[in-house]
Amino acid sequence: MKKILLIFLCFFMFTGFCFAEDKYSKEYLQNHKHFSIMNPIAERIAKHSIKSALKKETGANFDVKFEGYTLSSMKKGIFKYLELTGENLVSEEIPISYLHIKSLSDYNYIDYTQEPPVFKSDMKFEYEMFLTAESMNEALKHSSYNKVINKINNLAYPLFQIKGASTKIINNKLYVLTEYNFPIVSVSKNRVFVASSDIRVENGEIKAFDVKLDSAYGNIELNKVANLLNLLNPLGFTLDLLESKHCDGNIEYVDIVDNKIKINGKIFIKGE
């Protein structure tokens, strides 16, 4: 989500205003009342620029709420509040059906003159996201998912060998379809192992629970199936691709609603 959080920086590109020197400290901006006839104009320009940049980057139309303190502090890269809401967007080549991001810190400072931009203040956001089975399946096509598969195969050898995984969501249940074969005596066509589960957050991580197995696979211990699903981790892998090295995030809530995975959490950015 780095690009989505950073993309609003484009609004600082607008020029043509004349303004006097201003103070930029957190204490000054938060403890003084600020009024300028130009502020609403600047904020409207900011919102328009953010919408245009997000449309270009994600292909989606975003609703944007933005609030600054003073015109000069906005020009410097300081803002009070940001809220982004978008549907049917694409980030890091992963489709996201819904995304809502809202700033929780009321003093946010980014030095946009540097490349890449530098966060000058601590920032905190909360987010809500909806992902579909398509979202996860696109993520699982990523070349780095082979590392996950190889890790499992090293543990499973010589019993079986994972060839790939995909997901479906049916009746608010997550289904993981795992293709496998046998490393010593392989068969001509990969077999498919199907398991369903609910999901929940445990210690900040998404885990499978209430796991059920397709009856065709006989008496396999369900705790072993759950362990396998957690190792395959299609949802966790998808979220990892959306994370940024500039941000620390946590997951607070997860559920399956209307055959989509709903995720709530917070994003923390440490200022330099």
C-alpha cells in the first residue's frame, strides 16, 4: 500500500500562490487558529490532484477528504487529515475490491523534495480492505510464492510435493485447492487436495480454523490440514505483497463477508 499512501504527495506540485513565511512546528500549527481565504482553494486543488494521481496509478475513482493547516505548511508537505476511499482498484498488480484509509495522526509531515520522499513525522493510519479470491489467486502467481512452495516441499519430502495452490470463496468459506504429486513415483496428472476453513486473527497473524476436508481424502488429521493451510498462507502472502518497507502494519480483525475477505488494521510510519 506504499504507493497509495504516498501518491497524494502530488498535490504539493501546484504553484502560483503568494504567501508569507509561516511556522511549521507541530505545537504552533495545532495550538493556533488558522484562517486563510486561500486554504479552501488549496485543499480543493489538493483533492483534485490526489484523485487524478490515484486514478492513473490504480485505475479507480477515489473519494478524497483532505485538510491542511495553512497554505505555506501544505506547500512544505504538512497536512492535518487525509481520508481515501476507493473501489475496484489494482495495487502491486493485485485487485482490491474496496479500500478505505484514514489518518489518525493530526500532524503529518513529508519532505517531498527528496527522492524518495522522507517521512519527517510519525504517522498513523487505520484501514479497511476487502479482498476476493481473485485477489489471492493473482498474488499466488507471483514468482516469490515459489519460496513458500519450496519450504513446504522440503518439509513434506518424500511423502508428497506441492505443485501449486489456488483459492475460492463459497458461502463465506475460504477454500484452498492444492495441487500435489509424488516426488519418488509421480503420476501423470497432478492430484488436487481441497480444504475449507474460517479465518481469524491470532497474535496479529491470520490463521485458519474450523478446517474441513473434502471427504475423498479419508481420515487425515485435521490439525495437519490446518497446519498445511497456514503454511500455504494465501491470504498472508497477498497482504505481504501489499506491505511496504516504509510502513509497519498490524491486522486487528478479519472475517469473510459476502464472499469477500474483510480486513481491518492500522499502519504506522516512523518519522526520521
